[in-house]
Amino acid sequence: MKIHFIAIGGSAMHNLALALHQKGYEISGSDDAIFEPSKSRLDAKGLLPKELGWSAVKVTSDIDAVILGMHAKADNPELEMAQELGLKIYSYPEFLYEQSKDKTRVVIGGSHGKTTITSMILHVLHYYDRSVDYMVGAQLEGFDTMVHLTDENEFMILEGDEYLSSPIDRRPKFHLYKPNIALLSGIAWDHVNVFPTFENYIEQFEIFTDSLINGGIMVYNEEDEYVKNVVENSTNHIQKYPYCTPEHTIENGVTYLETSVGKLPLEIFGKHNLQNLAGAKWICQHLGIDEDDFYEAISSFSGASKRLEKIAQNESTVIFKDFAHSPSKVEATTNAVKNQFKERTLLACLELHTYSSLNADFLKEYVGALDAADVAVVFYSLHAVEIKKLEKVTKEQIANAFQRDDLVIYTDTTAFKEYLFSQNLKNTALLLMSSGNYGGINFDEVANLI
């Protein structure tokens, strides 16, 4: 097949392009900006567009299908040409469903934890050389791409994102997969630019639950009241398997899981990650991995990229960076680090970077999110607010939202960096939370602080 990608440079899109190239498809694509690592990875396979920008002449009648990324706009000239020619146009999730409609689809959903849970499942399956198709939202150790597609594999493991499918398909991605087996990790309001009320947001998970095939399996976190209500109130004819935080202890900065054969040391930590592990175990059991085998494999799981990723450590200091940005993720991550390193000062830095986090009305959702930190710092870029065409957010609004009198707030990257690099980090756990980079901070330089 000949496939053209509109917005090939995205994290998900370029991985799908690489996977289809590996499968033997003829791939072309375009984008108006392509950054690393997408640029080098596409270039290595001869898939990097020769020039940036959109051009209708790239779309011709001999193309079998067009895959449209969220980065493109509805008036994109290549999209308009594809529509004029009557070409088959897929959103990213639509195409993944087409590739997996004859397979057993396992979809991991939830406002938080889905990348980690999907990564855990793939880690365990990889440990036992169980080959599956997959799509996951982070680069994993031991895996070449974030997307893998074959004709022969029985299972497809999909990370189920609730964000929109494409500029012309406003359905959440995870509504399109029609799972045989699914998991819901948690529900916490996010993407307020798309889902203006919490009720509207919850409704998306109700639709997802009802999209499971008749007789399908739903694994769900019963400690999350919203998940519990959504799943247990569903009238869909599905099997329901609840999970909760497993028994564990923390000794000298290491978390030990209580199992039938004794204590199992883990490389991950935090209540949210232990819940993720419990959910992943249920899914793996449904895929034929028994409990003892799961524990053997999961003990070597060190985490998904950018999820509580340890970037430096010595005898008295540890530094983590984490993708956390929504209130629930920030609170869970902050609590996890403090509980793991109780005797150390926790310096927690959060960048408000997304549409939701920089929304003046949404800010109040952050109340208590940084309470576990001994020192709490919030950074946001005034330029980012302007680019996103959002109402200006003041330092006073942020201070009021977090309700911490001692909250340190920065809007200038240079000033924030000077503050960070002037800290005495002895006997400290430093936590850097952001989906960005604080306006240009080099994390390798931060790692060199100790």
C-alpha cells in the first residue's frame, strides 16, 4: 500500500510511519516542523520530507490512504486535495483499528498511568518473548519503535488516549478501538480546552466502557471513585475485574512488594505505580502470564520514559524528572517521592505548560497538589500563555490556586535556572515535573549538579 502522512513529524505519527515502512508499505509525508528525535529517525529510514511545509501536489490519486495527524489544520491544502480526490482518509486511531480489527485488542485507558501500565505489560511480554502488536506513548528500552504492526500477531496492545482523533474527527481516540480487553486506571479532569466540564469528561469514559465488545473484559482501579462508578454502573455485558494497591513496604528507599513467595524488590515506587502494577498484572493474566511469572518479569521494570525517570543520584541526593502536569499526576508523583525519601528535603518544581494548566479557571484544581513538598516551586512562561492565546495568569492567581504561602513562583527561565542551580542539594530529593523543559533547561546540566 502507498500511504501519505499529513503531519508525519509527531511523536505518534512518525512511529506509525516507521512501523508501516517496516511492514513493507510505501510511505510519504509532510509537516511544517519536525524536531528530534523524529527528524533523525525518519531520516535514517529515508522517510524525512525533503522540505518543510504543506503542498497539495504531494497528494496524488495513486495514494491508497492518507493518515491525518492532530497537528494539521482542517484547511490543510494536502487534506483538501485528498478530499477532492476522494482518497480514504484515516485518523491515527482509525488506522490502528483497521490494522487490528481481526486481532484481540487490549486498550489501556485512564487520565493517568496508561503509558506506564502499557509499558509494564509490554515489558513482561517481551521478557517471555511473547510477540504482540502494540502502540505505546513512550520509547521503551528494548523496543525499536513506539508502534509495532504485523499480520500474524494475535494481540494488539493499545494505549487509549482520550484526546481528539484528528482535526476533522472530534471523537476521543479511545472510542475508536472497540476493545476485547480494557483497563481504566483513573479519571481526573484534563483537556479542559476540549472537555469544558468534568461531567462531559467523565462521559467519555462511559462511552469507552460501553464500546467494549459484548462479553469483553474490563479491568479497573476500584480505589478511584469515578472509575468505580463508571464501570460498575455500566449496563454493557462485560466481565469486570477490580484491582487496588497491593501490600508493600518501603525499606531504605526501596519498595518491596508482598507476594506469595516473599518480598519482591521493585525498581519503581509510589502508590500510583503500585496500582499501575496491579492493573498490569490482571491484563497479563488474561493474556496467559501467571502471577509468579509476572512478578519475576516486573521486578526488572524501571519505568517508562519521562515517568519518574531518575537522572542523577549519589549517597545524599536524588534527582527525578517526570511528565506530570495535571493536578492528579502532580499530587501522586510528589507524594510518591516524599514517601520514598521521607528523611530528605523534597524540592518539587512544576512547570505549568499545557492549555489546561494555564487556564485561569482550571488552576483551582491544583489545590493541595504540592503539599507533600518541603519546598514547592511553580514555573510558567508568559510567552507560552501568549502563544496559546490564553487569558493572562498572574502570580497571585497561582499562589491562590495552590494555597501555599511559601510557594516560589518564576516566570523567567534565567531566574528559575539561577534559583535551581544555587540550591544546596545535600540530603535532598529534587523533582522536576513538566511536559516541557522550563523554557529551555538542559536536564544534563541539572544532573551534573551532584
